[in-house]
Amino acid sequence: MQVIVHRGTRQIGGVATQISSASARILIDMGEVLPSEDSSAQAQLSVPGVTDNTASCDSVLFTHYHADHIGLLPHIRADIPIYMGALTKDILLHTLPYQEPVLRRRVEQARTFSPGQMFTIGDLKITPFCVDHSACDSYMFLIEAEGKRLLHTGDFRCHGFRGKAMAKLIRRLGQVDALITEGTALSRPFTPPLTESALQRQVRGYIKQYKYVFVLCASTNLERICALSKAVPRGKYFVCDAYQQRLLDLLQKHWGAYSPLYRHIKKTIYSPRLFDRLREKGFVMAVRDNQSFRNIIRRFDPARQIILYSMWEGYLRQPQSTLPAFLALAPHWEPLHTSGHASAQEIAQLVTALCPKAVIVIHTQKPQALQTLCPQTKVVLLQDKEPLFV
Ligand SMILES: [Zn+2]
Ligand SMILES: [Zn+2]
């Protein structure tokens, strides 16, 4: 098999990885560059046969719904089949603006795969495995062809609620010939990540201290939203809006059978007629940076409220970010976040367990750090668009 990372060998966002055999060629992800890494020269990405007619491409597979993996979907040639998880498809259809009918149709036509169920594209045998990440329908792909086994991790971690499943998955995977792993954390300080369970305990502490707890969180970080709801004690409310409710219902529909975390989410949809009851009882409310939530926050007693900032801290530093002004709506705000990505140690453990003959690190600014962490392993430091045979 041949691997070409079209983008992502030296940056986090905007990944696109090509995997091909002698007779089939697929692309995994076609992402947008992160705003923090953006430059005009970087915004576009051309992939032969995917964004033009100069070659053929059999399919594009998406690991999950984050924009740095799926954002350039509109640039993919219309005749190329696309694949994604079933919840990812439903979430995209719910979140895509109706002003984008062409894109909506494209997503409506997307094929879906099921966790653990192998499917084939030409002679490539592809098995998707659902993994722990801050997008709750994220997949690793095991790709087998020409006598070789290659694992593409997508974004993953081991410190979320699904993290314990990773050890079982590693045992099931056995040895692989090549590993393409995300390496986001390699450029960050090597500190043990806070678990999502620890974060949930922190929320319980804030609920004891403050009557009105607003949590600023991505609406699609559904696992965290479920954990917030489950942290609310009897007699208080978990409040969200109808948009968030629909996303939680989609999560329960697709994954409710797999974990009690995802089902029977106690939620109240905010309405002005509930104001007196909410004011009297207290609540945790999942909020987003928009005018409706700004108006709601202003209605409650500032002395008894806090905003918990439950997103990546880098968003606060971006030029023109409106988030600092949003956080200033309450007299207090505190960070409440943990990374959606595997720590350097978790990546090293995966490498050690799978014993790959070659490792390629993508979705990272510092691929060379893996060589230091795993001195016994061959870490191939590819450039974007440089081919490698595995
Ligand atoms: Zn992601
Ligand atoms: Zn990502």
C-alpha cells in the first residue's frame, strides 16, 4: 500500500491522507485549516482526482464531524462516494444551514458504516472502530490490502468516558504493519490529562457553590453535555435550547443502547415562561455564544451565577473572538475543560502495543517528538504530499 499525507504532517488542522493499493485509492478526511493556523496560501487544498479530474479516487472516508477533518467536503468532486458514521451524518444534516442545499444533498447521499463491520472499496478491506474523542462518533480505520495491515487513528484519546475501551480495541487489533496516528499533544506540555469523570466532579462542586451555572460548550461535544446533565442533582434543572435537545436525541438514537451516559438525558428547554421556576430552583444551562443566551444570562442574579468555559482556551486568544465579552457577562468565570486528544503518553502506549514497522504522525506541529518518546520505533517524518510505501 502507498500512503500520501496531502496535508497534516506539520500542522494540526486540515488533514487529508491518501491510502492506495495497486487498484484502489481512497482519501481519509478532507479538513479545513484551524483558524489559529490559517494563512491564505493554506486555506485551499488540491488533491489530484479529488478536487480535479486528473486522476481517479474511489471514495473519501471521514473519521468524524469536526471541521478540521470534514470542512472541505464541498470541494470533493461530486461523483466520488463519501462515507461517514451514521450519527455524524445525522449531526451534519441537523447543523448544516438550510441555505446550503447542494452540500445538504451531498451529505444526504453519504454512505454510512457501522462500528466493527468491515466493508470493501476495491481490494481495500476497511474496518471502522468507534473511539473516544470530543466528537462522539469518531472512528479509527483498519485498512487491509496486499498482505499488509495499516491503522489510521483519526483523532482519539483515552481519558474520556469511552477511554477504557481502547485497551480492548488494541488487543483486538493485534500487530499492524503501519500506523498513521494523530499527534496533537506532541507539541503541548507533557502533563497527564484530566479525565472527563474528574471534570464532571468539578461541575458537581460548582453546583454546590452557585445557583445558576452556565456552561459555554460546543453543542456537538455531546458526551460532555450528557455528563453535565447527569451531574445535576434532583430538584435542580439541566437546561438547554431546542437545537441542543435535538442533538442529544440523535445521540440517544444512535448510541443510547451502548451506554447509560447517552440515554434518558434529563433536560428542560428554556422558555421565558419557566423563568420563575428556574430562578427559584437553580440549574446548569448549556449555552453558546449568541444573543439569545446573552439575554438569558442577564436575567439571573449575577451574585449567584458563574460561567464555566468548557472549550479549548486557544479560542479566547483569537483575534476578533467574542468569547471574552461573553464570559464577562457573569462576575465569575472558570475554565472547565480537558483535551479531546490523546496525551503523548497515550500515543506512545498505542505505538508500543501495536508494534508497527513504521509510524507516520499527522495532525501535529511536532512529529519528531514521537521519535524521542518511542526510540525503538521507526517514526517516518514525511513531508506533505511525499509518498511512502508500507
Ligand atoms: Zn476532532
Ligand atoms: Zn482534528
